[in-house]
Amino acid sequence: MVVGREESRDDEKAADLLFGALADPTRRDIFRRAHEGRLSVSALAREYPISLAAVQKHVAVLERAELVSKHRVGRESIVRVETDALQRAHAALDRLESEWRGRIERIDQILDEDKGEDKGDS
Amino acid sequence: MPVTDVNKDLDALTMTITAEFDAGAERIWEMWSDPRQLERWWGPPSYPATFVDHDLSPGGRAAYFMTSPEGQKFHGWWRIEEVDPPGRLRFEDGFADDEGKPNEEMPTTIATVTIAEADGATTMSIESKFGSREGMEKVVEMGMEQGMIEALGQIDALVAGEKA
């Protein structure tokens, strides 16, 4: 299965990029801040004792790992946490599923208790 | 497991779950129409629901709150769109503020419940749909935040462990 192998190689590459990107404390911190809200590259540079170029390099690593994306707003370059729309829809529908699975299980339990009571009466 | 099927439509943003119960349709309908029974299953055991209002008629409303283990109350509401006992119920479900007033900023979902009895067993299917794509995005943001923060915490712990 050539296709499967290629896919898994891609997955591995993506994982390497992801873990590589998050293996650095400054990049983890940038990612965490970006997650709390959109922030500009220049505002980030003020937060760390490193050059603007160094911050830009860190952001580029996070971008390659598809953890963040950069958007131009006026003269500012804004860093935002990247999640793909399909992934978000999946996550949202998974939440609905687990919520309703729980409810259905609880209804089933109540029905079981009904039967227990019936037996007790007879 | 009573669940027989789950189907998700990523474009329409709907999740449909089907379950089969060893009971009649009237009994299953009671789970919805009797607020005291509804309270036994609507919220998870750690967040039990209390219904303070429950009017299952078209245009009618229900109001409830779920209580956290710490005693914090989370309010919610239903707006009934369609009702046809014991076969069909359609309602919008949303969040409310502490006074029970609907919070328009928060996402809503629309549930369509279909109940059908055949050969002594009853099939209930629920189609749950996000009121809007923005609402769905909000739900994900709220959940994702927690997940990512936890994941980052684990990575931090791993890295700290390596250093130690």
C-alpha cells in the first residue's frame, strides 16, 4: 500500500515539525501567548530579551508546524493560533456526540431501574 | 450499549445519534415530558440539572440550571419549535445568565428528537445542530483552550523532567 506509506511518512514529518516547534521554551511561550489572544510580532519582541529577527524566526518555525499563522493588520504582523476549519467542526461534533451518548446511557439506566422495580412489585 | 448509530455531517454541522431502548414510545416520551424524569438524565451526574420551567408546547420555553460539584449554577433554556407526542420534539437549547435570561452571545444548538416504536422496542434518534457556524467555533474555542493548555502543561512537565 504505497499510498498508506506515503501518508504515514507525511504524518511523521508533521509530528517532527510539531514536536520540534514545541521543544523550545520561547516558542512554547509564544504559542501560549498567541493562544490567549492575537498578538503582534513587534509586541512579542518586546517581551523577550532577543532581537525582532530572532522572534520572527521562532514564529516562522511555529508557522511551518502549522501551529500559528501570520496575518497583516495595518502595519502590524499578527500571530494567531491555527486550527483548520474541518478540524474545528470535527471537535465540535465530537463534543455533541459525547454529550448525547452520556444522556442516552443515563436514560437506559433509568429504564433498567424501572424493570428492577417491576420485579420487586411482583 | 443502546446507541446503534452515530452520523456526523461536517458541512451541515449536524450530529445524529440513534439509540434503541427496550421500552415503549410513551415511556421514552415521558423522559422528555416529565421534568422530574428529565432531571435524572439531562445533566451528567456531577452536574445535575434542575428544571424550573418546562412548557412543551410550540413556542413554549423551558428553563433549567446545572449545579457543579462546587455548587456553581449554570443556567440554560429551551425554546420549543415543534412538539408531537410521543413521536417528535424539536427545540433550541442555549445558555442563560445567572437570572436565567438567555445569553445571546453564547452558542445555541437545535435538537430534533424522533421517537418510533416497533416490535416492542423504541428507536430514538436525535439530530443536534449548531445554531450557527460562529456558535460552533465558540464551542470549539472553549473546549480547545482547555485541551491545549493541558497538552502544553504535559510538554512542560516532560521537558522539566528531562532537565532534572
